[in-house]
Amino acid sequence: MRNELSDRQHAIRMRLAGETVATIYRTLQRSDAWVRKWWHRYLNAGGEGLYDLSRAHPMRLW
């Protein structure tokens, strides 16, 4: 079973170490789009960007 967060963190560590996107997606057996998505999320939000976003509807407080 895959650990999504662990794969995301591994991809970011590889990218920060200078690995190419192609090397990362081949190593992790993911798609080019997957690597780019998580790299951009990391650049925009840091490590917190690697967590899943909530899909729950916001609660109304009234």
C-alpha cells in the first residue's frame, strides 16, 4: 500500500536535491503531472501544501 504523503515528501526532497522531474516520476512510478502538481503546491504553501485539502463544505455559523 502506498503512502501518499511519504511519496510527496520524497518527490520534493528529490527535486530540492536537483533531480529532474522525469527522474522523479520514473523513480516513484508517478506521472509527470503528479510531480508538477505537488512541486507547485510545495512552492506556494511549503510543507503544509503537501497535505490533502479538505473536501468538506464549510460550516455555516448562523
